[in-house]
Amino acid sequence: MDYYSEVLARYKNKGLLVDSSLFLLLVVGLLDPRQIERFKRTQVFDPGAFDLLKRVVRLFARVVTTPNVLTEVSNLLGQLPEEGRERYSSVFADLAGRTEEEYRPSRGLVAHDHFAKFGLTDSSIVDTCKGKYLVLTVDFPLFHYLTNVGIDAINFNHLRGLAWFADSLS
């Protein structure tokens, strides 16, 4: 309990980086929360998880992302049914426009030891956040790696299991 309160307070003005899966959940949920459980890429979530994610994101003065995260989310949105894709693209564009994007050259990212295990997008998260931003992720191997190398991170699934935490954000 104290850990979450402390780390959220410490990064409130510094910023939060939301991983690709959660950024995708934001886009899908902002347009149609009913679609969350229908879309194969977000069906592990429910509208309650979306509501919690919105409340967590609102705690931060800055939301930071990388071009790699945005590209991955954009590509995943391409798997939505054709009839709704234009509306989702509009929500994505609005959300991407409200984040602060930090670029890291791919040639540097692929040189890191963690690239082979995590790929380009997660390597961009590691490289961008060290000492600067809190990472919110649902990817347990990434979460474990981040915390082991001294990067502050929260596993969103842990927050979902803490009813008291969700209630405190209301």
C-alpha cells in the first residue's frame, strides 16, 4: 500500500509511461468500452480495468511515450473491424497528440542486452524511463526486468487486484 502511494506521488509531476497494451486499452475504451472485451487484443481487460487505468493516468501531470509504443498501438488498431477503424484512428491521434513523445534511435536500442529478450518497443521503454519516468505495464517479464535494473514500475495487474487502491482514486 505504501509503495504504490509513494511511487505515484514521486512521479506525479515527472511523468508516466504507459506500455503498448495499456495505451491500446485507453484508445479502445475511450471510443467504446463495450469493445474492450470483444477485441482480441484487449479482451483480457474489462471496463472496470479501463476505468482504473483512466484514473491512474489522470494522476500524472505528464504522460510520456515513445514512437515505438505508438507504432505498435497503431498497428494493433489495424486489427479492429474495418467499420470502426476511422473512429479509433481519430481517438488514437487525439491521445497521441496529448502525450510527450521521446525518441531513441533504433541502432542504440538494438545494441542493449535486453533487446533480444524484449524487442524494440520494450527496449525503448527501458531506455526512455531510467531515472526519469514511472512505467505502468501489464507485461510481467518487462516489469520484473525494470524493477531489477532500478527502474520504477508498477504492474497494472497488481493494481487491479487491490480494491482499496481503486477506491482511493475515486
